[in-house]
Amino acid sequence: MRSGRLRHRCVLQSKVETRGSAGGVSTTWATEATVWGGIEPLSAREFLSIDQTQNETRVRIVLRYYSGLDETWRVVNGGRAYAITEILNESDRNRMLTLMCSQGVREAADLPTEGTG
């Protein structure tokens, strides 16, 4: 592995849904771990949705193996939230994970103010 590849602080968060007394569902994010990772932009696109211009960025995040991580989680770095779309376990050796992620409007909802640096 190249020196400095894992230079970004990545906060791994899992989705927590709670049902209120009125029956509504409230979604929050629980911080599971803070790890070092490498973030590499892959592509960006702009599209029109309900008469509003929106952006979506695709990134690849590489980090050391973390047991229990799945596609319902998200990665937060520097005030940006990335939705995990796919998890690749490099050679099925449980050493490194490659996360294919997207960042857009929906991932920014409920961003925490702490632990994002």
C-alpha cells in the first residue's frame, strides 16, 4: 500500500430508525467508528429533479476491514456524507474494503456537526 493513501478521517455511521408515539418514523445516525481512509473522486453529474438542479458525485473510499459494515451505513468526512452503494472485500481476505459511494442532496440530511473533520 502506498504511503499516505489512507489520509482522510472517515466517520462510519449506521442508520437508526425509531418509531414515535404517533406512529411516525424518525431517522438518526449513530457513529460506529472513526477510521482512516482514502477518498478518490470518480465522477460527477448534474441533473434536474422536480424543477431543481441537483448534483451527484461518485467516489471510491478505501479503508481497512471493518466487520459489520453494510450498504445501509454512510461515511462522513469533512462535512460531506457519502451513501455506500457497494462494498468490495479485496480478495475476500478481510484486510481492505473498497466502498463505492455517492454524495448528493439526500446524503446531506441530518449531518452531524461533530466528528466530521
